[in-house]
Amino acid sequence: MSERRFRIVIPARLGSTRLPRKVLRELAGKPMVQWTWQAACAVAGPAAVTIATDDAEVQALCADFGADVRMTDPAHLSGTDRVNEIATVAGWADEEIVVNLQGDEPLMPAAMVIEAARLLADDPSADIATLCHPLHQLEDWLNPNFVKVVRAANGHALYFSRAPIPWKREGTSPTSPLPAGLAFRHIGLYAYRVGALRRFSQLPASQLESCEALEQLRALEAGLRIAVGVSDVPAPRGVDAEADLQAVAALLAARA
């Protein structure tokens, strides 16, 4: 698949409970959302990248550095809903592919974005595509902040959970701490067919989604098919708290 045959939308909501004004926080001399936009443009080209925000301050700043930035409904509950609004207003066709790249992921490698889009393009039976990475440490497998995924033989998701899945009936031991070859951490990067994105955004929150606080379970519960590719490298550090901000700033400064 050509790297130019998909679009990227970057949801950039100003409000953040854990890290106020997160997308505007400075990292190595630039606001975080600008770093994310630059990374996206290197993958798909500036004409294929749109920032979706809910705040005039974010809109003005993004316009200043040359981004295609659009205002979206501040009532949206998720970045996925913002991506859907962009696709709907623009009139993108059902079969077009759009990648949802969160504004707080300035370190997301181009290869991962391309792989998610390629995975969906190459699997006509899938509605959504995402990635995962093998887990090797017991503490990571047990960590509820690390979302796990179990895949079917065809690579489609069977279930996502904050719990350690699949659970070994005989339990864990020092010699066999994880289910070999079956423990995967989900990487929160999604490619959607626009038609599936539209359908997903019209669905009410599901019981499984509400139980685990995982939006992707709404898609599974509704019968949408999610292709899950296995990445050789783990996802980069996102920015959820002040410590993340400082660590990512140091990494970006070292690249400059």
C-alpha cells in the first residue's frame, strides 16, 4: 500500500484532567501538538493530516505553524468522535482509510502508523486495524494500565482487557510466568475505514466498554472486526502525566 493512500486526523482536546493544557505544553521548544503534527506529516504529507480540536487557542496556534486545523464539537466524549466529525464534514468515502493519531503521541514511529493503515488496506474483511506488542514481564502482564489483547488465528481481535489474558489455568510460576506466545499489550493506534468509523461513532457505549473503560470493546460487541498486527517494537512513551512530559521532552531535545 502506498504511504499516501490514507489520511491522519489528530484529535487535540485542550482539556486534560491529569495534565492541564497538555497538547499546548512545550517540549524542546515546540508545543506537543506541533511535534505530533510534524511526525504525521512525515508519514502522510501535510495535505493528508488534519488536527481536530475543540478550542480556539489550539486552533490559532496550529494555524500559525501551518496545520490544517478544524474546530469540532466540544461535547464529544472521545477523540474517535472528533475524527468522525472531520470525516463526515469533509464527505470522505466509506472505503477511505483514516488513522486516529492522538495529539499526545509525539514519539509515535512512522512505521507504526504506516503498518496500521497497511494492515487495514490489505484485509478487506476488517473494519478497523490496530497493533500490539509481545509482553515478556509478569509485572507488565498484571498491570491494569497495560491493555492486553487476545487474537484469533486470522489476526482479528477476540477481546481486549485490563486483566491478564489469556489466563493460565495452572497459574504462573518462576519458570513459566506468562502464557508463551499469547501475551500481547495493545498499542492504542487505530486505522478505520470511514464507513466503520461512522457506524462506530453512532453506537451507544456498550456494557463491556463501560465495565473495562475500553472504547474498542464497543466495536467488538457490535460485531465490528478489528485486525491486530504484531509490532516488533513496543509503543513509544505517551504523555499522561508531568513525568511523561519531562521524559519525552528530553528525548525530543536529544533528536534535535
